[in-house]
Amino acid sequence: MAEKQLRRSLAILPMSTVMALTDLSARQIRYYETQSLVHPARNEGNRRRYSLNDVDRLLEVKDGLASGMDFATMRRLYAKTHQVESTQLESKRLSDERARHLLEAEMQQLAGMRPPQSGLQQHL
């Protein structure tokens, strides 16, 4: 599952491909970028590169505009979504840090530097 998300977040699609996939003009896509609704990566030549997640976002923006949403509402909606994603990422970082501590404690125990189970119990 993580590999799928990683692949979807790779910024490899040029503007022309995104235009074909979304049926939006380059001008519209750039405008959505100025409205902070999409944040494409840039390559060495400073050309925009989009991920599949960016394409999904552009399609959501297109649908939102078609249903009568304004840019301010969409920005607020995406800000909340970004905040939730950031919180989830932060909690994952904490769990990775916890895993490192557990591994360190186990390695110290195996090396005889710590009594059995003392380090593991305080982290559990």
C-alpha cells in the first residue's frame, strides 16, 4: 500500500499530459496553482511536473467549480485536508521514532548493556 501511495505522489507528468487527462487548459492549471489549489514540483529546467495525486486534485477542483464552489471554499477545504494529512504524517514519524527506541533497547539488551526486558518494558 505504501508503494502505491509513493508512486502516486511521484511528480513525473508534464503539463501536456495533465491537460489531456483533466481537459483543462494550461492557463487554468496555472491559475489553480496561483490559487494554492495544486502545488506541482519543478524539474531542473524549472518546468512543472505533476503527480497522479495532483491530477486527482485538479479534477476535484474542476468538479467543485462546476458544482458552484468558489476558490475560497476550496482553499479552506484543502487546507483542512492538508492539516489532517500532516497530522497523520507526524503520528507516523512518532511511531517510527518509537520503533527506533525499541530496536535500540533490544540491541542494548542483546549486547549485555541492559538487563533483560528493562528497556523494552518502559517503551511499551
